[in-house]
Amino acid sequence: MITEEPTVAAVRAARAVRVGLGRLRRRLRENHDRAELTASQTGVLSRLDREGPATASALAAAEGVRPQSVAMSIQVLEERGFVARTPDPDDGRRQIVSVTPAGRDLLESSRAAGEGWLAGVLSERLTEQECAVLVEAMTLLERVTDR
């Protein structure tokens, strides 16, 4: 919980980060989302890849969305072969969702393509020193987002 009013510098930084990351995200999606997944579908697939198999309700809680939204994302991902569902061994009424090899391949190729594109643009438009500053800035953002 934030108890103090943000400084003028913090407000400017927050806007710059929001705008800059939003633009970067859109460019990455434009150029490298080969499967044309929605942000929600990509989020579910990425979380499953990072954290392992989960139930739809656990995914909904982790993503901060309604279970119905996650169920729709899972359905699309399953239809496209990116996730699979298996019965929960502890509760036959629930299902465990996991990433398939095709889903993992999609994530890996998308990440590699995005990083390749971004590395090329950074090399083309920034100096080595500016790239180092960018790495430092990302370290600060990690500190902000750590829980």
C-alpha cells in the first residue's frame, strides 16, 4: 500500500515506463505473435510454461481474472494444440491444464524471434553505453515489480 504522495519525478517516470512498455509490447506482438493469440491466452500459456500444470481456478487467481475468462482461453489453446487437460488425480471433477510440446515450441520461437528483433533494433539505434543504461533501468524495474 502506497502511503506517500508520489514525487513529480516518480509520476514522470511512471508515465514514461507505461507508455514505453506499451509501445514495445505492441511492436513485439505485431512482429512476432505467429499464433495470433490474445494477451490473455498468451498470459495463460506463459504462466503454465513458467509455473507448471495448474487448474483453471488456480490460473484465474494467478492471472487476476474471472474463471470464465480463463476457461475460454484454455479452450482456444486446447483447440490449437498448445495445452492439454488431464483429470486431477485428487479430485475427478477438476482438470489439470499443462503446456504441450507444441505450446512450448510456440513460446520458445516467439521469444527468440522477439528478442532477435529487439536486439537488432537496439544495436541499430542505441550505443553500447545506452544499452548498458537500459540494462540498469530494467534492473530497477525488477526491483519495483518484485513482491
